[in-house]
Amino acid sequence: MIATGSEPSTLPGVTVDEEVVVTSTGALTLKSIPKSMVVIGAGVIGLEMGSVYARLGAEVTVVEYLDAITPGMDAEVAKSFQKILAKQGLKFVLGAAVQGTERTETGAKVSYKLRKDDSEHVIEAEAVLVATGRRPYVAGLGLDALGVEMEPRGQVKIDGHFATNVKGLYAIGDAIIGPMLAHKAEDEGMALAEILAGKHGHVNYGVIPGVVYTTPEVASVGQTEEQLKAAGRAYKVGKFSFMANARAKAVFQADGFVKMLADKETDRILGCHIIGPGAGDLIHEVCVAMEFGASAQDLALTCHAHPTYSEAVREAALACGDGAIHA
């Protein structure tokens, strides 16, 4: 079974030395907290590590090629997320194509072009974090010699049962297509073990939660509003702000909200997106509900303890119907 995970990817013109220009690996072993840091890439890893260093006192600037942070995230949540991070001191340069990095006596220079006008800019910092994604770690495994078929973007090609084209060879996790998440890989490993034991292992890829471990956390499962619109799906939205949640207000963590998406006709939960305290734990209530094909009303009619953050999830479910109790 190929379960070799992934490794950081980089950009042309960007040389990683894991001392000044670092990946997420080197960012964990910096000898001191830099006064300034440039983060290349506004994805999950870049924002998680960047926000940590910002809280430790670094002046953090995030440079992103796209015009929004966290590509693939529900747009409304991403917009709110960026505002919250900006309040915490992170600066954002969006729509910027990084051209390269250069070591200096005090750190490194990052050169970039703004896509809107091709203007060239340079920013200096004591440290540069390259967070431009990850790629499957398959180099040196001898897959070419075995004749293993690969996907165009470097993943191992498999069938619906994790089998490669080479008999007896399987692959899971970051080495294959899909979100690069440890829990996704774990589920695939369990499913493959069941298949090899003659059972019917299965992974429901529509109910795999994703979490951004910042403060506040951001968590999601299922489809985004943009995906539903693109698919022409009739849906309804239930939202509830943590400003109206007693537990969140009591601990001064009332930024954020819960956003639930449900089918307009059947009320079946299609997705949920949370930005707020404990979001990474709260999302699993919705995951269980979706696994059972629950409606928003099913969740709304379930008693939740008070005061807890989880009440915000119930209130968002209520908002898919007649409306939340609190406001």
C-alpha cells in the first residue's frame, strides 16, 4: 500500500533553504521569532502558520496569487475570515504573482507583480514562508519501473477500490487524488483494510470535514454556496452569529458565525461552514447528521445544552426554517 503522504511544493525562482526561506517544516524550527515575515500563499497552511507568528509578535504580510484567500472555501466565510485576520494584524497583498526570492544580510526579498496592472514590487522580511501547496511524495519509490499509472498532476491513479493498475498494489491518502487531509487518509486506510478482508470498505467523500486551525477556527463540510449555485441546486441558507451565543460572548470569542445550507424542497443538509470558537469540534455534529441524511429540522429539534458553542449550530439549523430563537 502506497501511503507516503506529501511534501511542500514551491515556485520557480523561489529557493527554499529552511533557514530564511522556509516551508511549513522549517517554520517550526526557526531559531527566533522574526520581526517580519512574508507568507507566500493564502491557503490553509500559510494562514495557520502566519497567524501563529503574528500572535508571537511578527509583522506578517501574506502574498497571494488569487484575488481571495483560502481558495475553495465558502466565499462569505473567506471574506469574514480575512477581515478577522486583518484585525489581528496580518496584511494581505492579493492578485500578486511572486517572481522570486533573494537572500539578503537581514533576511530575504520577495519580488512580485500585481496581476491587475503588471506593476512590479519588492517586499523585505526577516523570514519567508513558502506555503504554495503540497504535492504527492512519490519520487524514488520505483513506480516507473513497476509501470504504475499516474494522474496528470502526479498522483497515483487508482480505481474505486484504491487499486493501482499493478496487481496487489494499492494507494491512499495524499498520494492519490482528493483533499490532502490526515483524517481522509485514515478513512481510506480503514476502508482499504476492510476491502482486503473481503468486506465493503467505503469512504463518503461528500462528508469529509476541513478545519483551519487559526484563532478563531474555520471548519466546513459538504458543499459551499458557490458550488450549489454552479450546480443549479435550489437551496436555503440558515445563519447565526456567535455574537448572540452566550458562551462565546462570555469568553470574548464572539467573532464569526455558523452558516448552514439545506435543500430548498427536502430540507436535507447539504453543507455547513463555521467560523468561530471551537469550529473544528462543532462541525462534527453536522457530519454525523449528513451521514444519516438528516434535515436541518432534525438538527434544529435536537436539544442542545446551554450555554455551549453548539447552540449556534442549532440556531443556524433553526434559521433554515422559521428562524433562530435568539438574535
